[in-house]
Amino acid sequence: MSAPTLRSERLLLRPWRDSDREPFAAMNAHARTMEHFPALWTRQQSDEFVDKAQATLEREGFGPWAVEVVGVAPFIGFVSLERVRADLPFAPAIEVMWRFSADYWGRGYASEAAVTAMKYGFEQCGFEEIVGFASAPNIASRRMNRRLQMLPDPTGDFEYPGLPGEHRLLRHVLYRARRHSWPGLALTSREWNQTIIDEFRAHGSQVGDTFEGSRLLILTSTGARTGRSRTNPTVYLPDGDRFIIFGTSGGRPENPAWYHNLKANPRARVEVGAETFEVTAEEVTGPERDRLDRRQTAADPSFAEYESKTARRIPVIALRRVRAPGDQAPHESLPRKASPGGSR
């Protein structure tokens, strides 16, 4: 078969070129890109992958496509549909996977490429199901599977070896998409937020999967430019009578919209547990900001991943309840939750 070329709004999924080898090798030797892999790749390993990827595309009609951003970047990584290893408990199956240069994270390219590949798999290859999986600590990949509207299958979670030579096994989480029920598009950021908000409100502030065990609150701020109410879920850190939130924005280059809203209009509304109340917001700076940053990173190690993805200094905001005389301190009536396990 000839290796197919696929197009999306911004991307070209295409066969590999010799000119891809150098940037691909640099990507595979980059610590941020390979954070959740057992080791960095050598140039030989990288070139061998390219050779096998091109052969697979030509033989199967699907496989690892090189991805370029049309008119912007000739190569940013790859997205793949491929047969899973026979030793995995859910084999045989077709997996969607991706790997992109850290320089292009946070721009929606991964979800756009994955949706394009999945549509091709369902519509042209006739696959009945496509799966995705990631190690439990790899929160970013797990959330990408959810944004691709793949559903978690807790019965399919499995253990898989960690680093070479180690005997430990890492828990991996399985997600599935079925041909006749998959909606054919990824959730937008606003839609993703709304699914979390809906689950939070429907289950007494408890949100599962990648937010399981996290301390979550729902923040309603006033748009800095529009003046309209904007509602967002975010993880918080309790600090006395304050609720501390962090503008990670998933490691993207820009601060989240709610940060600008709170700077312009510090009065906001918060939902925590079964309570809804007014708060005032104030940015924390200096040594106090660093102290809270260290506490959050210790409680939630994945937080450090988002700091490593961006050159900006992640803002730290303290929300303080607007209390009437005689009100109970907010944390006195709140149940303690497990340490947060997700990133925002």
C-alpha cells in the first residue's frame, strides 16, 4: 500500500522524510519530551524508529505519521495508529498515540492530530475500537485521552514494567473509543471544563479519573473584558482560612483567563464541597509565594511538570472568604481529602 497523507485544519500527517531525522532525534534526546519514558533515545534508536514507521505506513496503510504544521513548522513530532503488543492484556487492539516536541506543546496540535488519525482509522480502515493508555502518573496523557472523548475502562487497567532492569510494575490506565459512539472530535477547553464542573456538582464535589483524590473548587469570576461570569474548576491548596489556587494553565505559555479576571475584579464566588460563598482574591508574591509553591509541589508532584513546560512564573492566588460576623471558619466544616493527584 502507498503511505497515506492526511490533512486537518492546521496539520499535515504524512510519510517520513530524511529531513525529519535530525529534529526527531533532538526531540527524543530532550528530557521534557521524554519525561515519562524509561530513557532518552540514542540517534540510532531514533533513526530505527523512522525506518520502521515508514515501512509500517507502506505495509499497513496506517502507523506513525510525521506531523507538520502547514506554513509554520515542517516537523513537530508524530501521531500513530498501531497494533498493541501481544503481551498486553487487552490485545489485539489498535492504539492511538503521539509524541511532539516540547516546543509545540499547549497549542492543541496533539488533539488535532489524534482526532484526524482516529477518524481515518474508523472511517477508512474500519476499526471497531481504538484504545489509548498511559501510566497512572502521566496525567497529561491521561487527560488527553479524555479530551479525545475516549472513556476510561477501570476493568482494563494493568501493570507494566517501569525502567529497564527494574522489577517494579507501574499501573497503567486504559481508555476506549468505539466506532459507532465516538463523536469524532476533541473537547474544547471550555467543554472539558464543563464536564468537570458537571461531575463536581452531581457527585458532591467528587471528580474521578485524573482528578480522583484532588481538592477541587469551582471558581466563578467576572470577565476582565466582557464583564460576564466565567466559571472554572481548579485544584486548591488549603492554607489556614485561605484557598490557594495556581495559574498553571496546563503549562501553556499564557496565564489562564481567570487570573486576568481576578486581577481586574478581585471579588468572586467559590463552590467548595456543599458550600457556595463569596471570596476576595489577592496575588501572593515573594517568599510567601515560594513557600506555597513548594507545598503544592510536595503534595502534588505532577505540579512540577507544568512548571517545567513554561518559561513564565506561575501565579499564585489566595482566595479569602468574605465572612459575616459569627461565620464558621471555612475549613472547620470541610472534610479532608487525599493529596491532590492531578494537574491543571
